[in-house]
Amino acid sequence: MRPAIAPAGPRALLRRLRDIMADPGTAQERLDTVVSIIANNMVAEVCSIYLVRAGEVLELFATEGLNRDAVHRTRLRVGEGLVGDIAARARPLSLPDAQAHPRFAYRPETGEEIYQSLMGVPILRGGRVIGVLVVQNRTARHYSDEEIEALQTVAMVLAEMVNSGELIGRDELFEAAGNATRPQYLEGRVLAEGLAQGIAVLHEPRIEISKTIAEDPEREKMRLDRALRDLRASVDRVLAGDDFVAGGEHRDIFETYRLFTRDRGWLDRLNEALESGLTAEAAVQRAQVVTRARMAEIGDPSMRERLDDLEDLANRLSQYLADEDDRAGHRLPQDAVVVARTMGPAELLDYDRDRLRAVVLEEGSPTSHVAIVARALDIPLLGNVDGLIGRVEPGDSVIVDGEHGQVFIRPGEEIRQAFVQNLAARAERRAKYAALRDLPAVTRDGVPISLNVNAGLLVDLPHLDETGADGIGLFRTELQFMGGHGFPGVDAQADLYARILDHAGDRPVVFRTFDVGGDKTLSYVGHGKEENPALGWRAIRISLDRPALLRTQVRALLRAAADRRLDLMFPMVAEVAEFEAARAILDLEIGRLREAGAAAPRDVRVGTMLEVPALAWQLPALLPRVDFVSIGSNDLRQFLFASDRSNPLLANRYDPLSPGLLSLVRAVVVACEAASVPLALCGEMAGRPLEAMALLGLGLRSISMAPSAVGPVKEMVRSLDLGSLARYLVPLLERPDHSLRGKLLSFARDHGIVI
């Protein structure tokens, strides 16, 4: 029986652990002493340490309070029981009545039936779970957040001991972490398009912390202060660089990012960790653990984005704390594919773009800051690649297919050859589409089609010239609002809109007023938590509830379009009354402009997006009031089928080429033709040649798409006899089929249409 050890504060506990780790005894003896000290410090009857073995098995390695005979005998699969659940989720767990939990797994050899409450945290190394640290009490106990954080700090120290290889061999640790030498194939979401092949480089952690417990707390504070100054200076240098001088959304992101370097809550967490006795490096890592735990509990996309940026700052701060030799790990091989759980925009810019070929993330979204910057810099980026970190090691060969959302790790020769062929075919296709740039988009039977591009940033504008598109059919004005800390003023917006119109010249640009909400929340607008955000407070609903925002944008658009034509449309309109209310705000601003004698647009065309099916039933009232209509196929599809387009279980359940959706589009085409109201369509449907062919067969003559789709769609248009397609397609709309895709493919093959 070991002598009782009086409870100690965090700093004293860390000193004891440091002394134990330096003890000349065996690793097992040190571990046995550690659990005794932790149990006393946490005022717990039990402290146990489970380590991950090969085959995703957790083995009890040490315990104070459970039966000693259970050590090295008790095993749980990862995911089994409460301990296995902590390992599987890599998250802390605190339960006042553990045995009542449905995941509780009883092991009679441990004697744990007399213990009621449980608190456990994962032991993490390099982002991977290598064990679980648990304390238990006989009575129901509600463990505080401070106690959970203290146990997480102890787990960081234990990770060093486990990683030494004395308890479990390094080879088995590698295997237990889920790595294998066989090829791996994973799927994800395309956040920035492109193809790439290279060598895997792990983005985090780049710095291996060799010392967690501080010997000189004052020196550690000075080191942290110096690193924070270096971090702030580096952000200032980024903003002064050529990529950011011209402004744009990515600059707004970094302006907000600069404010985060002085975030009081983040700095307080760093200082609290220092005061507990950690080194500066360990304090930064401790702050990251707290940030990740909070992210796991937050559903608000804007708040998660803010926490992502704080984690990005922590990673960069670790770099400035590292010795020069440690920083060498940040240098890239000639062809690098950076792999990470998540990444912030500043970290992406840290990499040498001459060597960086692609980035692959376990998390990420199309509106995340890193995705926006990646698209601006033309860096292929995949996100939502589940299980990525556990399956790739530095130096692995990686192929990234940023067209189909696929990543191949350690690919075999057959996959490599296929990639080379795809790369060559892609280059050949691009050359072919480039040759079509100056040719008209006219069908074989002489029908002209207007092909336009969708845009949202200044960096998108060159695509207008590169593709030979007729204009910008959708300019998403909300993208410039996503990164800032406040709504841009009239001057800033007017400057942006004027630059867009200047670049377009005589080609039309259709501006959509800001469409935020849903998955595009703004921290400064004050979105509450919504059960169904796609159906909630967004787009025109925010504009009408916060009319000052719409007035500001309208004033900027009118000023930018002085002596030019202005085309603008309102998004997410569900009833004619909403359009009337929004147009009244526009008309009021036009009147004020003229009263002031200021330069005004020579012509203002006002339209609406048709995304909400209810509006299709109000066309007789709507069409006399609009100058044009644009169908938003993405939202129209999800609302029509009551199918969340972000839900992977429903992603392919309803085909856009179903008779139901095509019939609705056809009805809108007929109504607009009868009223002589121009009709266009923007969205994913327009960018796929087969779907675009169907839209033209229904009567659409103007479609807008991603710039990369203009070439393939133009090739399809020039090979199409539109009259024969229309005669074939319209009668099919009455069929009860799930989809008309197969029939349309057959028609295309039989008539030599290039799809």
C-alpha cells in the first residue's frame, strides 16, 4: 500500500510528474506511481490508464483503486464501453452515474461495480488517441470544467511517457494509431478544384514538444510574449503583400484575423496554462485542446469559423516558439500535398506555393476562410475527408482528384498511370475548350445560347475573358461580407462593384443582393440557433428585417453603376409582397439619388431569384412587376424535394433530371415566354452538359455556371440540334420515372451530342 499523498495544486502536481518521469525505475513502475498521485490530487478513489494496442484494443496498463490483477488483463475495443467511447470520439466524458449510461461495459475482474461516477480524457499525441486516463468515485460526483481541464493537462504529460516506446514499442504504437502501408482510397468534398500528385506533409502538429513542465515560469512568459509579437508582425506582413494590397474578401478575412491575435479570451487561456506550470509550447497546445473541445459542442458555423481561426493562430504561435531546427519540418518537398484535420487561411499562406500542390482536410466547408483563399490562389483543396489523419504518414505518395472529391494514399502503379492519363486528358480538354473561346454558342439549327459565369470575388473576373463568356449571370455579393467583422460601408462596396463593372465592360453583370443565413452566417448580424437554417432567417428575409443593410448595399450599387446599366436581383423570394417591399427600398434610393442631382445608372433592371417553389404559383402576379427572373436550381431542388442538399444520405436520392423538377422549370419557361420576361438559370444544373442540354430542351436560352463549365457546355451546345431535342423531351415530362437521365443520355449518344 503506497503512503497517502496530500492533494496538490496544478503546478505542484506537474512538478511531481516531472520528477517521476525522471526516475530511474522501469516505465511500468513510473506509471504505477503516476496513477496513485493523480488519484490523490483529484480526490478520487480510482485512477486508471488504458493504452491503445494494435488492432484498436485498449488495455488497462495501470490503476489505483481497481483490482491490480486486472492490469494487462482487462481489454476493451475502441468504441466499447465508456473508456472505448472516449477513445473513439477523442473527447472528454464526465458522468455522475456512469453505470446508468447505456455504453457502460462491466468487467468483473476490475471490481469497479462499487464506483458510481467517472471522468475520463483521451491521451493524445500528434492528434491521435494513444490512450485514455480515467478517475472514478464511489459517490455521484459532478466533475467541474476546471477538473476536466486539469486531467487533460496531465494527459499531455502522460503522452510523452507513452510515446517514448518504453511501455509499448514504437512499431506497435504506429500500427495502433491506425496506420498501414497498404494503399488507401478516401472520398471528400471539393472545396477548390484541381488535380495534384505529391508527397504527404502533415500540417499539424509540426512541432514535437520535448518539455511540458516549466522550470523557469518567468522565462516561459517572456518567450510567449516574444512569440506573440512575432505572430502579429507576420500577419501585418501578409496584409502588405502583393496578393492582398488590391483588397477583396481574402483581405477582409485577414483583417479580422489580425484582431484575433489580440483576442482577450484566447490570451487569458494561454496565461492560465502558463500559471499552471506548463512551458510556453505546452500552454499553446493546452489552449488548442480547450478550443477543440468547444468546437465539438458548437453548431453555429460562424462561431466554429472563429474557433478555427484561433486554432490557426495557436499553430502559428507554436512555430514562433520553436527552435530553428524544429521549424525545418515546415520546409516542403518539391511536390507537397499538405494534410491536416483543419487549417486556417494564414497557415495556408505559410507554405511555399511553388512547392505546394494541394491540401486535404478532415474538416472544412466551401465557405470556410481557408477554402476562399485556396480558390483565390488556385490551390486544389479537398475537405470532409473522414479518417484522413489516421491513414496517412509524412512521405506517403498522395494523389488528389479535386474534380471528383477523391484522394489516393500510397496509390498502386495502376492508379498512378490512370492519374497521369487523366492529367493529360484534362490538359487536352482545356486546350480544346480554349480553342472554342471565341466561337459563338449557337446550336446546329441556329439557336443562339447565352453562356454566363457565376462569380463572387475579384479574383474570379479574369475567368470572364478566359472563357469567352457572354457576361456574369450571378455575382454573389455576400462573399465579401463573410470574413469581415462588420458590414462593409457604402464606399467599400461601391469600389468593389465599380471594379467588377469596369472589368466586364459592355458585358452584363447581374448582382444578387446579399444572400446570407443558412450555412453562410455573419457574426455581426446576430443569427440565433435554428433547427432548419436552410429554411430559416436568410437572404431577403434578413434584408427586409434589417432594411439598413439593404439600403447600404443598394446605394453602393447605384453609385458604382453611374451612367451604366445596373442589373440586380433579390434572393430567396417566397411571395410577391417580399419582392415589392425590397423594390420599394430600391426605388426610394433611386429617387433620393436623383433629387440630390448625383449621377445615376442610365438603366436599372430588377429581377428575382426563383428558388422557393411557392413563387412559381404566383407568376401571374409576379411577372408584370419584374424585368427578369433567374432560377436558382440548387435551392429550388432541395426545397422542391424537401431534401437537404448538405445531407450525404440524401445527396443522390432525387435526380435534377426527374420529371417533377423538369416540369416545374418548363412551366416557368412557358409563363415567362407568354409575358415576354427574360428567364435565366444559375446553379449546378447549368454547369453539367447533360443537365444543361435538358434545360435548353425545356426552352431556356440563358444559363450561368462555374467558369470551368463554360467550355464543356459550349461544346455540347454547338453539337446540339435543339428542335429535335425539344420534340423528344417535352412529352417525357408526363412519365412517372424517377429520372429521365438514361433516356437523355441515349438521345445524346444517338444524335452525336458531345456530353
